[in-house]
Amino acid sequence: MEKKPTTEWSRRDFLRRSGQFSVAALGGMAMARNAVAAPAADADGIARARGTVFLDANGTGLAEGQRGLAGVLVSNGVDIVETDRDGRYELPVTDDTILHVIKPRGYRTTIDALNLPRFYYIHKPDGSPDSDFLYKGVEPTGPLPERVDFPLYARHESDTFEVLVTADPQPYNLQHLQWYAEETTREFRSRAPAFGIALGDIVGDHLDLFGPYNEINAKCGFPWHNVFGNHDLNFMAREDRYADETFKRVFGPSTYAFQYARVHFIILNNVFWEGFTRMRADGWPRRGQYKGHIRPEQFTYIRNYLRHVPADERIVVCSHIPMVNQADADGKHGTPEFGELLRLLSGHRYTMSLSGHTHINMNYFLGGESGYRPPGGHLHHHCNLTATCGSWYRGPLDDAGVPFAPGRDGSPKGYAVVRFEGGERYNVHVKGLRRPDGEQMAVHVPSLVERAKLGETEVQVNVFAGSVRTRVRMRIDDGQWVRLAQTEGVDRRYLALRERAAAHPDAGEGQMPEPLVTDHKWTAALPADLGTGWHTLTVEVRGTFGEDWSEKRTFVVAENAADLDSLSEGTRTVREA
């Protein structure tokens, strides 16, 4: 989502300071290839890439003398072919093609020193048209090599595994990166997932930060797949096809697929750039002319890939902009072609999609009314995750000197751990950074309640990852359990923190943004017949995937307003003492 860069951070100072980091992350391909140039085109006038996918048993990265792997998928970004019995493939290429191997089960691709998968070869003889860009794209690669070979390495992949998923780390400067490192490195390393996926807005406009960001993530100890976001693009690009040139140089293709165990991941660039228009008064290009969009060639790629995916294996589509339109008229927070994608996925029983962008948690379970009609009547789960930077690192600082910056839906800034068990079973566990695993809700009940107003006083429960499948109930003391109703509204705790930030404008990155109405909120009125004195509220939640959580709160009921004033004054006196 749109945010201005920190005003006091000059571009010259940024570029100077970013030089203290290694820029090793800003290039690199993990391909074995012969440097001898092939003919410009075959007899039919079409240039073709040829090579071998092979088992790199001796770690040289060279195909000579090693066993070719049959049945492995290789793509030029649109077409997908299987290697023959000797591991050989052939694909047409243009002067702007990224060849990539689609990692099959039981293998890994090359992983570089920054824990980035290198599974591709960029063929761009003249390089990127980046003379006007703020950040450089791909250097000229020269003529097409005689061979483009892809090494794979055998490994065991359990059907049960976990993936750590972030959305919108979005650092705009080195201070933001320091906060990101402080909150994530140790915690992520302790999780030890199979790999991580970052759902776009990896950085905030300053693409030089790709380098230090990758260095921080490398310390987490597992590979990372990165999705292209609207703050990761070159804003000087005149058309969409060149918007991801720097991203390609650093990370490779922005749309591709890979398999891990019985799960197939499709990394999808659904940020469509409508082109540079003008510079702003602050010296930066306009950045809002983008929308959610799935391009025709991407549909062709997905359709070609799905032909090779068994119907009972899970498919996970990872994008930056949500697939479900979240009630905006400008197309920036939804993907109009989602229905077409769901119809394409309907031949597969177990599908889901992950996105970020809006800095809030939302869950949707979609079926025939949305275009998804698989065998057995299964539903498609679209899960939109809150941001790892929360509300852009804004708001008061905590005891560690890091902004609280919760999401505008009241959920803490954080990430998700997605656990897969075979092709069918999975669950999504949303986790606040540096917060206990069981902290899954915010319970709001007034500390002091006038007895005559009990029946009109609401208990509000914000279940951060709640959905239509979530169930919430409460009871007072040892009374009867009461079911809470799912409603829409804003989070009281977020409002209180925002007021605190307004009173201390020098804390964090300034004023927190306006709250957003969310549907992961449950409400019920307090019983009207409670007696005066102290009471205990118990809230129990059955989560989307059957998890159970509970929390308790205490509050006091007073007979009249005068008693409330007296109790309130006494409470303030005790707290101030």
C-alpha cells in the first residue's frame, strides 16, 4: 500500500549509507552453462535454448559426466516442457526470457550464500532498458549460450513440513531494517521451517535495500522465496514489462513454480504497472499507478503447469495483492481475474492462496459462487496476512525500542507458519513478532461498569486470524456459556494506542494510520443481572483449524455513577503511586 518515504532521508545519504552493506545479493545465477554462443536462431527463425537438468552428485555444478534427470519441468515463463530420459530439454526464447527449472519433489536447486534459490538463467542480450531508472536492472547477458544446464541435488522431503510466511516487511531506511532484524532473526531461526516466503513489498521503494534485507534473512538459516510487490518495482519504467527489472536481477523470475513434498507453490506477480507518468514535488516519481492483475501469459503458464499436477496434491498460489477485492474502487486491493483463476484451479481438490499488501488479516473460504467447483465440493481458502512491519513501524516504542505498530485491524505485526500434512491437511498459525504463540486475540471489557448499564455494555473479542469458521464464547464467573456473534468494527486497543501515539508524536515513525473495519471481531453484551463487585470474564475461542485458546479478564460492577467515580479515583491513585 502507498506510503511516502521518510522525509528526512535524502537519496544521496541513503545511497552512501547503504554502501556499508555487501551487495552480493544483487546478482548471481546458479546455472552451469557453456559460454560458447549458439546460432542466433534455428532454420525456422526461432531461437531455442537447449540444455540438461542433471543430478549434481559431485558438487561441481557441471553437467559433464553426471546423470541427466528425466521428467523434470523446465520453462521459459510461458511454455513448460519435460526433460527426456537423458535430462535434455529444448525451449523457444526471445531476447527477454528467463529460463527456469521447476523444482520437483525430492530435490533442491542451488542455494547461494544468502539462502536464495538460484534455479534460473536470464537471457537478455542487451540488458534492461534502465538508463532512466533510479535502480539498475539486468546487465547485458550477451548471446544465448550453447547450453543452459540446471543442477539439482537429491534430498528427503517429508510430507509434513512448515513454511514461514511474511508479508510487507517494507523497510524504507536502515533504521527500519534494524528493527526488522531485531524482531525477526532470532525468532525465525528458532522456527526452522523448510523455507520462507515473503509476499511482496520486500522493501519500501528504495531498491538498494534488497541487499541488506537479503543479508538479514540469510541469518535465519533457511531458503527464501520472494514475491514481487508494488513497492519493489522501478517507478521510472515506462511499461509493465520492465517494472520488475531490478527484482529480476536480484531474485530471478517474478512468476514461477516449484514443488515441495506433495505441495505445489505458484509464485505469481499480480502487480500490474501502468507506467511512469511524472515526477512528484519531492523528487520521487509517482507510484500509485498500479493495479491487481493476472496477465494472459501467466494464465498460460499456470494452465501448462497444472497439466503436470495430480488432482489430489495441494496447490498454493502466492501473490502480493489480495485476490479478493477488499471494497476499493481503484483496483489496488484486489485481482479482478481471480474468478478465472479459480475456474482454472477447479480440477484440483486442495487449493489455497496467500497474499499481503493491506497490512491486515483476512480469511475467505470460496466455492461455486466464486467460480471454484472442484471434485468433492472443497473450498478454496484465500488467506491475506498482516504485515511484518505492522502499520509501517509507526507509533509508540516498546521496551526494546521498536515501534508497537500493530496492523490497522488490531492484530500485532507478525507472520504466519503454514503447516502441511500431505496434500490434503494444512493449518495456518498467525504469530505476533516477539509475542507468545497463544496470544491470538484481544479481549476488551470496561474495567468499571455501572450496574444499570450492564445490558448495553459489550464484550469485544478480536481474534486476529478469525474467520467464518471461528467460534467464540464467554462466561462470567461460573455462569452459563454465551456465544458471541461475529460482527464488523474497529479494534479498541488499536484506537487507544493511536491516541497514545498522537500524544507523543516523537515516538516511532509518527502518527499511526486510521484503523480499518475488520470482520474478525466478536461481540456480546454483559449479563444484565450481575451483582456489584468484582467478576471474572472467561473467553474461549475455537479457531479456524480447530485450535483452542482462552483468556481471562476481571472487571468491577458498581451500583451507580458516584461509586464508579470513587472507584476510578482510587484506581488512579493506586496506579500513580
